[in-house]
Amino acid sequence: MGGTGRIGRPKGRARRGARERRPGLGRAFHTLWAANSVSTLGDGVMETAAPLLVASVSDDPVLVGLAAFVGQLPWLLFSLVSGALVDRLDKRRLVVVVDVLRGGVTAALAVAVWTGHATIPVIYACAFLLGTGETLAQNAASSLVPAVVPSALLPQANARLHGSFFVLNKFAGRPLGASLFVLAAGLPFGLDAASFLASATVIAAMRGLRQQTDGPARATAAEAGGSGRSVRREIAEGLRWVWHEPVIRMLSLTLCLMNITLIAGFSILVLYARDRLGLGPVGYGLLTASSAVGGILGVVVAPGLQSRFASSLLLRIGLVIETLTHVGLALAGVPWAAGAVLAVFGVHSSVLGSVETTFRQRRVPEELRGRVQSVFLMFAVGGNVVGALIGGPLVSWRGVTAPFWCSAAAMAVVTVVAWRPFGRNLDRTPSRSVPVSVQP
């Protein structure tokens, strides 16, 4: 027995030593993660309070849906230009400046709410300005992740970021936003303004950005953003790269259509919760938080699923779950059933987000990352714009379940169309090398 103990202890030390030598995500990532977490909590508070604010000002479902449309519209108008700017400018400083400005806009909205001046035009104007800032900040912040994390650790890094989103945005932030709105309508907007300023402070202190050595060869700094090169030429380079990369192109188009169908229903979820499920503001916040339960589980299992299964299989399963989500919400007539559907959707959303983000970060060359991501986000978030635009009219036409039935039918078609392209083993599909033009 004594011999067994002596043999076992060195093995334990060897295992501990192996764990200690295993590369970690690093201090720079944890700083970025902390800033993201603070901002994510504020976003969750805002995302529940904003629809409640619009619904308190107007019962018109078209106006409620248009609020989401106005907030997402800048992705269609400015996404490509924002991507070019992100590749030209210091990403860390850009996030700091934009977060400070967004904090100012949100603080102004909080004052308008407190003083009784939060009219529909004021709300729309603030939503548009915040959306414009998001096209820069989200693009730059996402591009910072592969700059501080080695390629092999991107699944873990993205899982943590998605975990923060589900825990802080959906699970904590959204019920908190509803509760604060009930106490005082301006409180959630003041908290969101403070979160922007706190995030900017943390990002300003971030150090340790590394130069990429893995992945596609990089152009020099002068080549990637030299003086004398037009923004139009740089945007064209990003568009050309996406066009010649079939996997990214197909993924962009599919997520665009998925987001159209998703936001068509989710843009009027506050009316669905009130009119079909009989929920008040707090109940609505809890309903939106139910997807966080599944999202947290999805964060835990996502890295393991990515290591065991091909991206093609995970994407195909995602198409099916997305379609069934709309069917489930259309059929649900009680809160617990709708909450269960949203919980399953949370697992799917977390896994799908980790798969597509990691795939894109590994595939896109660093010198094109901002521009290519801007094209990708223009399609993906542009789908949100279209979905938000059609959700309200569908409710006026056929009631609060109409967006979900229409989305289910549309997603069935998308699933059939995308099934075969996603049948390839995407992880083994080689990326085409598209040269970056460097002419002035």
C-alpha cells in the first residue's frame, strides 16, 4: 500500500505539471472578456427595457417592430465602411471611443425618459445612433479576439464570450431590465450608459495584443492600410474575398435568412408575451431570460461538440432546430411551453454561434478580418433589419402568432436549400487565396 502511494504521487504531480504547462487564454483576453461582460450586462438590461418603453408610448405593433428595425438599419447602411475603418484604425482605441459615445447617447435617452420627453422620434434617433456605434464597436471587438488568443484556443475563448452573453445578457440583464423599468422607467437606460463607460475604461487598460503568426500570411501594415488607398477599394477587397470563399459566402447567406425569420417573431415578442401568454413586464423579462438556461448549457458543450463533430453536421442540426423553434412558439399558449421552446433555442443558438464564429476567425486573413467580418455582419444583421420590418405588419394582418408560422415555413425552405451545401465537411474545405490589392 505504501508503494502504491509513492507511485501515485509522482503521477499526480506530472498531471498537474502538464496542466500548468498547458497554454492559457492570457491576461489580454481576460481583460477583453471582462469589458465584454460589463457591456453585455448593460445590453441585456437595455434590450428588455427598450421594447417596454416603446410599448408604453404606443400600442401600434408596427411602431414596436420599427424600433428594432431602426436600431439594426445602420448595419445595412454603414457596415462595409465600418469594416474598412476597423482594418485601418487601432481596434482597441476605436472600441474605447465608440463606447464612450454610446454611453453619452444612452445617458441622454435616460434623461429623456425621466423628464417625460421620450417620444417615438427620440427613441428612434437614439436607437439609430447606438446601432451606428455598434457597427464599429462589435466589429473591432470581435477582431480583437484572434489578436489575443491562439487559433487552437479560439473555441474556448468564443465559448466564454457566448457564456457571458447568455448568463449576463439574457439570464441576468433582461429580467433586471424589466424589473428596473417597473421601478423607474429611466433606470435601465442609466445603467446601460454606465456599463458603456465601464467597458471603455477596462478596454483602455488592455495590453498584450500579439502579432498573428498562425493562419494565412499577412500583408504588411503599409499594404493593409497604407495611405492613399480609397475606402471603396478596401471594401471591394473584402467583398471579393467573400465571393471567392464559397463556405463563408454560403454561411453568410444562410444566417441572413435565418435572422430574417427569427427577428420577424422576436421583434414583437413583447406583444406575444402580453397578448397570447398574458405576461406583464416582469414575466416578459423572465420569458426572454429562459433561453439563457439553454444557452449556458450550450456554452458548456459547444467546445466538446466542435472537437467531436464536423461543422457541417452541427450546422445541419441547427437548421432543423431553428425551424422547430418557430413551430413551437406558434403552438405554445402558456408561458411554460414558450419558455421551454426558448430554452432549447438557447442551446442551439450558443452552439451555432460558437461554430460559425470560430470557423470565420480561423478562415479569414488578419489583414482582411475587419472588412470580411463587416460583409458577414451586413448579411447576418441585415437579416435582423428585414425581420424587424415585417414582424409588425404580420401581427396586424393575422395576429401575434403569424410571424412564427410564416418564419417556420420560410425556414423549412432554407433548410432544404442549405442542406446539401452544408453536407460537405466544411472543416476540410480549403480556403481560396485571393490576393489583396495594394495599388494606390
